[in-house]
Amino acid sequence: MQEKVRSSGFDAPVHLITAGRPDGWASVIERVRAALEGGVRVVQYRHKTAPVRQMMEELATLVKMCRASDTALIVNDRLDVALAAGAAGVHLGWNDLPWTWARQHAPVPFVLGCTAASPERVAEAIAAGADYVGAGPAYATTTKKDTGPRLAGRDYAALALACRRRASSPLPLVAVGGIGPGRAAGPVEAGADAVAVSSAILDAADPARVAHDLTQEVVRARLARTATGPEPR
Ligand code: TZP
Ligand code: MG
């Protein structure tokens, strides 16, 4: 069966979100490299506490790695850093730069990802010209401290419905938070298109294997939804 995925040009099944590690940045890089080998094609650089100079140094390596593997590198929170580093996009929450402002200053094809855990916020993301929305947490997570309540399957279904209101094509919906092998299919069968994962990949003994298995799980869940759902995407 031919898989039908929302056509936005931003339809990678698994996003990897970076996080600091006790064994240092070199270890993060090594694990990102393995995840790329495992099939990850979107990397979100997230480093909440680093000074900008350090972010730029870390991004320099990631930009090279991601370009070499045809992977989109997105920077969390900081449009200025994303543009300066030559990244492919930025990911912004509601309390970051206003989304419309970011879109205005970083026109397409620069990727704008927005956190939107309610249909109203999805509508704001669509109005701003977002390329995808992230929503979570799907499960308990310790990677992000200030999350809202966990989203259930029905929440992802409602968000997916809101995503379909974009005139051009449905806005891709990325589930995030506590996702690892065996936990990706639920949110995707409910309506998400992809998953964004940090600890399950970065802390794994074999990050490439986990990235590969998660990719397979998401692709299968998309297919299951296409086979059974009332509205194929
Ligand atoms: N946004 C919502 S939950 C989360 C982010 C960035 C953390 C995801 O990390 P993990 O380790 O996959 O739960
Ligand atoms: Mg933010």
C-alpha cells in the first residue's frame, strides 16, 4: 500500500531533540550521528542554559553533520541563533518570539515549528504560517520540567482535526514527551504524524537502533491509521 502522509515537505517520522549529557557535548554529537544513521531526518538543537557563543560552537558541528545527511536542523527558542548558525529552522513556544513576527523575519523555506497543545493554538500556528506543530507531553518526561498536563489520544485527535483546517495541506502534528519504542504508535494512531524524542534515543545503548525502530513504528502506525481512519491523509 502506498503511504499517504500529509504533504508539507516536512514529514520525517522521527525528530531528535538534543539534551545535555553528563559525559559532555562530544557524547551528544556521537549519539546524534548514530541517530542520523538510524534514519532521523530532523534534529532540534535544544540547549536552554548555554551562552550564545557555546550554542554557536555546538551548532557549527551539527550544521555540518545535518547538511551531510540531508537532515533539517531546527533551533529551539532562538531565531537569531538559528539564522546566524545557518540552521534550517526554529522551534518556538507560545512564550517565545511571537510566531507571526518570526515568520515575517524568516520567510519560507525557513522552517517554523510551533508548540501548540490546543486547537486554538493550532489555529494561531496556521495563521502565523507554521510548518509543523509539536504537542505534548504524550507521556511523563523528565527532560522538560514545565510541561502542561499529559495529552490523551482524544487530544491528539482534536489537534489533528485542527491541523486539517490549514487551507494548503494539513499542518504536520508532532507528538513529544516521554516517547520511546512501543510508545510512538499510540499518539500517531490517534492523529499525530511524527514523534519528537530526546532521552529514549540519546540515553540508549544503541541510538541508531532505537531511531530505526521508532521510525518503523511511526510509519506502521501511519499506515494503520490510513487503512482504518475515515479521512486518509
Ligand atoms: N517538549 C515537550 S516534552 C519535551 C519537550 C521538549 C521533552 C521531550 O524529551 P523526552 O526525553 O523524549 O521526554
Ligand atoms: Mg521555547
